[in-house]
Amino acid sequence: MPAEVLAQAAAEMLDWHGSGMGVMEMSHRGREFVSIYEQAEADLRELLAVPAHFKILFMQGGGLAENAIVPLNLAGRRAGAMDFVVTGSWSQKSFKEAARYGPVALAASNEADGHTSLPPPASWRLSPKPAYVHLCSNETIHGVECHELPDLQALGCDAPLVIDFSSHAASRPVDWARVGLAFGGAQKNLGPAGLTLVVVREDLLGHALPVCPSAFDYKNVADAGSMFNTPPTYAIYMAGLVFQWLKRQGGITAIEARNRAKAALLYETIDNSSLYLNRVAPDCRSRMNIPFFLRDEQLNAGFLAGAQARSLLQLKGHKSVGGMRASLYNAMPMAGVQALVDYMREFEKNPR
Ligand code: PMP
């Protein structure tokens, strides 16, 4: 979370704009909260240039619930399988979960190289008429990012592309002409945990399987303006403050340029070192999540302790991968990355 946003939320916590109540105390249908909601939605639509024929839904359940909610809504659209491109742990989970709701097919996988590459779209083995094609556009754990979304039409496939953009939403523009549905938990770039963003093309609404819970039927949620049931009001308010902060930074193009510069500095430091190593193919290295290893694993504990002493926190890699991982979400300033690379260079000269 940007520090500015946290300070603003703290200042407004007990009394929002002279209303005599805090946001958590408001009715979700009251004038005050509705104005917060409408502003947040309008700001997000503007920031991400979401076209008018897409609905923005503010839901709950996180990325993992969407692994079920997407098939519950889209598997029944037509008879074909749901196709999956597996590029790391998160798309693997999506693939497994979807199989509970209908036929699935594996279109491509990078498992053989330990999730360090992105299979080129031309090599994907798509089903004849898939219900949809799922891609995790940024694999948070393995640090693999799809920098240019595939053009399914050009591959002769008329199915909608579904992207899990949980861990890089709002870090760069989205090419909506190539996307049918995008979903993501808010807790990386958008706001606090508890809010899930779904952006869905209108023609994909209204096809939910009969067993789909009513509160997770995208059509119900869209028709009710995300108020089919009580939405996560405080998380929506916080996300709205983040969207305004993003606009003050110059919008998505400006934040993307900053993200590129931050990631380039860290990758350069890793690649120019004889101690640190990143195994991801250069054309699909994530700008958000950068896993790296110390060639001498015995130095891991010392590296982390030294980092902690400098307030460089949460650098321990995911347990399934090991090593280190730096997450450079939107709110991480360049100064934070500079402090990390300064420490990495110092540690390399004098490891202990
Ligand atoms: N997809 C991706 C790409 C993620 O990074 C995560 C969480 N780290 C998830 C899904 C799961 O999200 P949640 O914890 O919100 O269910």
C-alpha cells in the first residue's frame, strides 16, 4: 500500500468527509458509500481503459475462489473443454480446480523447465472449440510474466481468453481486445485483501451453470452493480484511494515506466553478479515478482538477517521454490529497490 494512502485512510477513519461516520460504519446502499463506490469504479475504468462493453465487478473470495467461479460461469457456454496454459503454481491450481466443473485440457506447460519460460502461443495445442483459454499473466511464485497477451483470434481460436492478473493488475496497460475476462485478488497492487476484481466482457454474462451460487453468478453481480450482497466496503474504499494515488502518479503508463526501471535495476544487479542467480528466461521475467538464488545456499540465513537489519523485509522465497523473492509492486518506490541492490552488492563483497 502506498504510504500516502494509508495516511489518508487513517485521517478519515473516524469521520469520512464530515459525514459523522467512518466508512466501515456506512450502509453499502447509503449515499456516502455509493459515491465512494462509483468514484472507485470510474477511476479504475479510466486507469485501465476498460471499454464500455466490459463490466467491472467488485467481488469476494480472492483469486482461488475465482478458479471455481470462472468455470461455474463459463464452462456451460459451449460444449468444448476449458483450455489451460500452465506456467507455474497458480495456473496449475486453476487447472485442477476447473476440472471439478467440466472437461479441461492442457494446452501448454512449462513444467519441464521448472516453470522458467513461457511456451510461445503458436505452440499451444488448443481444443477445437474451447469454452475459454486460461492464462496466468503473472506467475507470482515463479516470477514468469506474459508481457504481450496472446491474440487467440490470430491462432484461429474464437474462445475468450481468461487471465489471472492477480499479481500485476494495474502495473501496466491491458490489451482488452485480446481478453474476455480478467480476475485478481486486490491485495498486491489494488488494495487490501478481501476484495476481488473481475473485469468481464458483457457477452460472457448469463451462462452460469445451475449449481453456481447466486452470489457468484457474474450476471447477478453485474446487474446489481456489485451489490447483490454486501460488498467488501472498506476494501473498496481503500482500493479507491489507491486508484486516486495511481492517477496522481500519472496513471498506468507512468507507473509501468517506473516498474520497468525498478525491475531492470534488480535484474541487472542479479545478472552482473557471481553470487546471485535468476533462472527465468529473459523474455518472460516478471517486473513484479523477482525470485533469485544465492549460488551458495549456506549464505541464505546470513543474507536474510542482514536484510532484516536494514528493514529490507519479506525477501524469503516461496517455500516451493526456495531462495529469495523480491516483490516490486506499484507501491514500492525506486528508493526501496536501490536500497536492496546496494545491500546485495555489499553482501556479495563481504558475505557472512
Ligand atoms: N493467483 C495469483 C497469480 C496469485 O498470486 C495468488 C495469490 N498470491 C492467487 C491466485 C490466490 O489468490 P487469493 O489468495 O486471493 O485466493
